[in-house]
Amino acid sequence: TSPRRASATSSNALALLLLVLGAAPAGATVGYRAGDAGFGLRLGWQYPTATDGLDIAARSGPAGGFHYFRHLSEWFALGAELDAVLFRKGQEPLVGGRAPGQRLAGYTGAALGTGRVNLVFDRPWTVFVKGGAGVHRTRARVDTLSDTGIKSHHSLALLAAGGVEAMVARSLSLAFEARFLSFHLDRNKFGLESAEVLTYQFGVNFLFGRK
């Protein structure tokens, strides 16, 4: 990702963060409570990192997911997430002897268990951090100078994320997350083994049975 594009992405992310915080009306609700549970949807855009040359082998693309969560206390929640990340084929031409020696176009799907910590829990909004682990399945068309084929692999996936969430109604919240997803690939199939992407996602969450 170029410095100019990264700067523009960071600026857009900051604008979304301020929008989410500004969306919380004063009387929506106060705090997060033990037993709060619900589900949410996320949509956004992913950016491959330079790790193992993924940012050359593939380009950015849409990303999103579905999650379930349950607050065990006002500051801690457990969850389960399904994530999807789409890769577009890298545009730089393949050159013999120059790494990375492949171009990828495909998707990664991940199933993750997560833990989340709310850093603010007595307001109708919060700042949070999240971590998770699970499994992924990646399927992609891999182009090299000598071959083209469809490859697939499944292995470990790790997640680190942070964001903001604001209650806009008693059972409805809006959120913005920056998410770092790392997953292991088979170098013999994909030409790399450490794949990492940074995604910015906007989400909506629905809580069950809040009175």
C-alpha cells in the first residue's frame, strides 16, 4: 500500500470514527451490562500488508463478516465471528528472479473465537480492543511465470482489532473497527506462508431483549 493511499485511508478511518462517536444520543442507554448479547454485521475494505510480498502479489478488496457476542461483564465480552476477505490480482508484471514470483486472486474465509475488552463502559459509547484465534480457508488462482492454477489451504488464523461503538437506540449500535488478520499459507502452493491484511470495517449491532 502506497504512503499516499495509506494516509488517505487513515484520514477516512478517522472521519468514520468521529461519525460513530457523534451518533450516540445522550439518552440512548448508559453503559454495557453483563448478559447483553446480540449479533452484528460488518462491511469494509482490506489492504494486504508487505509481509512476504502479499501487497504485490494481491491488491486490496472488499471484506466483511458476521459476529455473535455476549457480555460477561460491563467491560468484557466473548464472541464468535465469521470473516471474509477478497483479494484482487496484483497488477505488477511477473519478472523472473524477482520476488514475489506469483500473483493471487481469490478469497479467505475465517471462523474465529474472540474476546473483547471495553475501555469505557459507563457511557452510551465505548472504545474497545479485541483479539481472537481460529481457522481459515483460502482459495485463490495463483499465476506464476510457468503455471496457473487454483490452490486452496486451511490453517490457523489470528485477529487483533480495535474500534469504537456507539449506542444509537436501546437495542442498536453502530461501530467502526480497524482489524489486523494474519493467516498461515502453504508456500509450496501460494509462494508465501505469512499472509497479513489490515481492514477497516463499519458495522451495525443488534442486542437481544434489552428493556
